[in-house]
Amino acid sequence: MDDLERVLKAHPFMADLEPDHVRFVVGCAKNVRFRGGEYLIREGDREDTLYLVRQGTVSVELRRPGGDAVCVETVGAGDVLGVSRLTPGAAHLDCRARDTVLAFALDNTCLLEKMQEDPRLGFALTMRLLERTYDRLSRARLQHLDVYK
Amino acid sequence: MMRPGPGGSAYVPAPMVIARAEHELPSVLTFTFDVPGGFHFHPGQFNMLYAIGVGEVAISISGDCAEPERLVHTVRAVGTVTRAMQSLGEGSVLGVRGPYGSAWPLDDARGRDVVFIAGGLGLAPLRPAILRVLRRRAEYGRVAILYGARSPEELLFREDLARWRGRLDCRLDVIVDRASLDWLGRVGVVTKLLDDTPLDPDDAVFVCGPEVMMRFVARELARRGVPGDAVWISMERSMRCGLGLCGHCQLGGSFVCKDGPIFRFDRVAPLLSVGEV
């Protein structure tokens, strides 16, 4: 557990989080590993995990009408996946490991319980999730403008 | 004082024969003119290119200023004049006036880390600056080149990219807006590359691309502690005379052709969201 705590707090998403809060989050976290080609998230599946990527590249993919998939973004070390789904729901895209991916998997149900238990932790994590959500929204808008057309 | 162009007058285009015309992309053509007497310019400057009988457009110089005997322009077909240029090839003639405008402040950047951020065809006006910095590599700190394009198929200057990627003394990061699954590089917008780029308020950052992309980039840089006075952008407006006389490219109190196209970001930021000034 000490090792997990040590590496977890080194992830950018956890930066400057109070030590007590990191310990709280550790209770919801486990180390996961995906081989290249394996899916972290499948469209339509229940999305109940927040992934903090430590190593490797994940391809975020959407299937176009007609069946062929496109990669709309790649995420890597320091990034977070599953930001928009803190409450369990169906995933709207595929997230596939391009190579070996190491990540922390945070159980959303457990995380929500901890956030409700300690509102200061809740606030700190919500702010981080909002910031990541804003970043992604901002990038998606720029992408949508198709500025190089 | 108004400098005479290669035609002997600032108003008269000099006819120049295209020595090579190479398609970078289906709608993007790079013209090379052999200029035995040398065509001297500063990175960031542009020429007025005249498609005979059609019209004149401002096009940045995309060649190497250390090779003045070769003048290089990269042109994308977007309007009447540039579309007419797409039918030109080796042996065809274009009129050339210039060079005009301000340059990337590469001397001021000496001793500092330099970050080049290009989007799409914006790599063309930055290319002379990149080539010069890499040629005088010891004069600068760390050098990063961040390049965003629409798709893998639309990457420009592939030989340069391969060369830059192979250098140990600079860092090249490429990202595309969207890609099929067989693309092994990064996917997303160019601002995403800033996540992995060490940045410092004292860096010199040179940005060129569509105006909206440059705004997003400058905002992200500011968020990461790089102030607007450390960021330089290349502006594009409808230019006619190239001399600051006709007023077509007026941007607030400046003329893009004469006071630009290279501007310090904080000096033009309030005008970027204005459609017509």
C-alpha cells in the first residue's frame, strides 16, 4: 500500500493533494496493466473506472457510420481517462492501448463515497476533474473548428 | 526609405522562372526559383507573387536564408490567384516583388530556449527560422518544434521532419487532428503538445498557423506561465501593395505588410478577435 501511495501521489492528477487525501484515494486504487491492442474502455460498456495513465499511449476511438473507426485523440502518461463519468454510465467511445499501458484504476463508486465522506477531498477532486474536463472540451472545440482545412 | 524589389522598383515585379515545382500535398505546391545573384531575406518575410494576368498575392518565403541563390515559396490553392498558380510548373514565370515585412526576432532569442509552434501551412513561414536556428544551434538553448496538422496525409516538408526528428539537439513533436487507426503518432490538437514541453517565462516562442489556432496556443502558453511578450506570431491579412500604402491590411494602428507580418503577441492580441478593423 505504501508503494502504491508513493507512486500514486507522483501522478500529475494527484499533485498537491493533501497526504491524508492521497491515502484516502489509495483505498479506491489499484495498479492495472494493458497489453497493446487491449481495451481500457469499450463503447456501450458500463464505465465505472477513472484511469490515471502512468505509462504508454491510449488511443481514443470513435466508430463512424459505416463501421470504420477513427482516432480522435491519444492520451499518455499523466493523462486521465473516464473524466466525464464519475457517476457510472455507458461509455460513448473506445479507449484502446496502443502499446503496454500502465495505469491506476480508481473505482468510481468507492471514490464517490470517499468524496461524500470528506467534502474537502470531494472539492479537491471535483476541481481537478473540472479542469481536465475543461481542457478536453477546449481541445474538442478547437478540433471541431477544423482550422487547417 | 522604400527598398527597390528585384525588378528595380518596389512596385514592379521581377519575372522569375520556376526551376522546380513540387507538390507537397495535392493543393500545396512548393516553387523554387534559381537566383544566381542571390535573393537575401530574413526568416518570416514575404514576397508579393504575381501570377501573370491573374493577380498578386503575399506569400511567405519558405526557403533557407543561408541559400540565397534559391528562393522558395510554398503556396496553397485557396483563391483565384493561388489556384492559377497550381497549374504552373518548371519553366513557368511568376512575378516577384519583395522581400517585405518584419522578421522573426531570432537575434533577440539567442541564449534562450526556443519553441516553434506550427499549425498546418504555418510551418512554411516558420521553416526559414527553424533552419536558421538549427544552423546556428550553439547560439540557442533548448529547441522544440511542435507541429500540428489536419491528418497524417497533410503533413508538410516530410524530409525536413525526418531530419529534425533524427537530430539529438532539438525536439520535434507532431500531432494530427484526426487519423485512421494505422497512424502511430499522436492525435489531438497542437496545444496538447505543450503538456510535454518544458516551458519557461523567458522562452522565445514563435507561432504560425490559422489565427484561431494561434489564439488558443497563446492562451495555453499564458496559462503555463509564458507571457504574451515572449510570444511572436505571423499574421495574415489581405495585402495588396506590400508597402504600407494602400491600407488593405490595416490592423489597428499597424499595417500587416509593413509592421508585420511578425508581431509580438501582446501587441496585437486585442485585435485578433476583430473581424474588420
